[in-house]
Amino acid sequence: MAETTQDLGGLVFDINGSVATLRLDRPTKLNTMTPEMGRELAGLVTRINDDDEIRVIVLTGTGERAFSAGSDVAVLDQYGTNWQLRNRVDYARMIWTIRKPVIAAVAGFARTEFSGGQSKLEGAAYFRFFTWLILGTAVLYIPFACLYRPKSYLHS
């Protein structure tokens, strides 16, 4: 599969072989999530689940200051009423619905004592590694993911 990159207004989706990288791209706002980014993420999750060529997803943030600071409180009114905000499709739950291994490449600020939205996002990843462990992860895990062939146990 050829390398492809899509800029989706705050999210950058990159496919290189069987590895897809989903990058939060709002470094000046500490990579906070907006309603538009949530809608884009919902579409990407469906695409990732339907693409058999993608075997592993790396979730990361742009910049060194933060992985993600959760939801952007400056745009919460875009959700509409409090009821609509409460019943929105949560971006962390979207990450949980990805049916492939997700690695969170966390750099910078990512966790507080009060566990905001950023903790939900990184916690939704199946494997959480800090930046200095990513090289070890690539050496050990990505070759396995590239060689993995799913088996079907159903008979025709």
C-alpha cells in the first residue's frame, strides 16, 4: 500500500504500509478536541475498521507540550444544549471501537491528578507507551503486525 496523508482539520491521518498514524494537530491549543474533530474521527474509525490493509494504529499528538488536553472548552457551545453535549458520541469511545491494536505515543503533558479528557483518550489505547519506548515498540511489535495473517474458522 502506498503512503497517503490526509489533513482533516485538526486530525492528520497517515497510512504507511500496514501502519496508520492518527495525529492530533492543534499544538497551540494543546491538541484539544473539537466537535468537528469528533465527527472526522467517527468517519476515520469506520474507515480503519473496514480497511484490511491497516494492521496497527499509532495515536499521537503534534508538538512537545502536550499529547492532548481533552476537549476544547472554548467551543463546547457548538454542541448545542447541555443535553446534546451529554449525549454526544465521545471521542474516547470511538477509539475503543477500533478493532485493531492502538498504540498511544504520548509526549509532553498527558495526565493530571484530576483525570480530564486527555486521560480518557490515552486510556482508550490498547497499549500506552511514552515517547522513549516507541522505538522498542516498533522493533518488537510492528514487524509482527506486518506478518500477521488473520485466520477464518468458518467453513463454507
